[in-house]
Amino acid sequence: MASTSRPAPARNADVVAIYGPTASGKTAVAGALLERVEAEVVSADSAALYEGLPVLTAAPDYPARLVGIVPLAQDVSVGDYQTLAHEAVDDVLPAARVPVVVGGTGLYLRAALSDLELPPPPAPGERERWEEVYDAEGGDAAHALLATRDPAAAARVHANDRRRVVRGLELAEAGASLAPAHDRLWTEDTRRPTLLVAIDVPLEELDRRIEQRTRAMARAGAVDEAQRAWELPLSATARKVMGLEQFATLPVDQAVADVAHATRRLARYQRKWLRKLRGVVTLDGTRRPEELADEIVALAGAGERLPRR
């Protein structure tokens, strides 16, 4: 069973943030929290931004900001999301409500909570150009080229990591770096006083929930939803929504198996983020959502700042 770690509670927190791997139960915990305090949820999930995919993105059954607002044909960068998230958080606070930022996309969570200095997107054609260099000359040669242009970035990236080597070369060309001198990604800095809570679930239980949820998605209409979306113009980022291509193009049993496998891999990556987050209070996700919501209210100092319902 996951233990509960408790750094000094963020009493007087203006913002509550809930992080957890997919299927950890964070959406249910946020819903229970809404029943206890005057709050609004702000999603920090890259897939949930897209409209028309409530089943595939496991959209909450309660109102939440930054859910289903972006057309499928539109690309969304982390910088785009950061602007939207800051606006949402700043809009909730004057209404005497607490923004509850909820998500499993670690970089998006950090972008919502902090002023990240994000690298620029690639110029048109730049990514394709560097991908051609990598494919034509090989990973070792492309990595060596990166080492001549940005030694610090090359030290962070393996030559076999095509995506990261290509991104490193893109950024070096633009005068930026994968290894900036002042990287705030893993600091505790936030724009506003924040209580950051992580929901942790043992891997065996998480895998069981993922399998169960993926099969439930299929029963809830994931195939029809995905096939309708697949016929529309799709941006590069929309195409990456977990399960979209699988449910749109594969027999349902194969789609369920592939999506469950990919989701298990994603959950393990998300748990690595959990270990890197600083200033986080980790709660045992095998407990009932209502119990976890009560503990979050206590940690945030409900008697001082969180407006009760």
C-alpha cells in the first residue's frame, strides 16, 4: 500500500493541484472535492482539450475547464495550453472559488501551475529536415552533430532517441536548448500558493483498473466516437490521443488489447513524473475518493481559506 508523505501543509493555498497516473482515480477525487468546497476544476490533460472525444479522454461527468474546447484540426503546444490554463486559474480565483488543477500529463500540470520558459515550436519544415538528417546519417551521426551544437543537450539524450535528438537539433537551430541554463521544470516554484497532491496506486492495482477502464470505454461507444473523429481533418497532436487510431481502425478486441497495453506504459511513465515532483503530498489511491477529498481539505487549511459548500 502506498504511504502518505507529508511535507509542511500548504495552508492558505490559493490553488489545489491533483496529479496521478491514468486510472489512479484523480478525477473521482476532484469530484468529491467539489462536493466539499466552492471550487472549479481546471484540466491539465493534453488529450482532454479536444472536442468530440469524451469517451476516449475519460472526460469528467462534472463541469471542468479546458475540456472539449479545441477543434480536432488544431495543433496545441504546451505554450498554448499554459496561456489557457493561466487564464482559467486567474478567472476562477476572483469568484471566491478554488481552482483545482487536475491531470496526468505532468508537463501540462507544471505549465498550469508555473511560469515555465518553454522552448519555441519548430519553424515550418524544420522538424522534417532534421528527421531526414537523422534517418539518412544515422543516430550516432545526428547525436554527434547535436554535441557540436549543444553539448549540454547531447549529454542528456541517447543517440537512439530519435525524437529527442531531432528536437535538440531543432532547438539548437533556433538558439534554444533542451538543457536550458535555468530549468524550472522540477522546482517548487508556482505562480500562486499551491497545495500539490499526488494520488499513488500500486502497479498491480493500476494495471487492473486500466484493463477495466479500457473495456468500459469500448462498451461506452469508443469505436463509434473514434471512427467519426478519424474521418475528420486531424492535427498532429490530435492524432496522438490515446486510443483514437486503435479504436478507429482495429477490430474492437485488438483495439482494447493495444490501448490497454499502451496505457499501462503511459502510467509507468507518469509514475516517474510523480517521483520527480517536488513539494508534493502523496496520498494512497487505494482509499475511497471521499476520504482523500477530506484529507485534501484538511491539508489545504479548510478553516482558513477553502470556502466550504
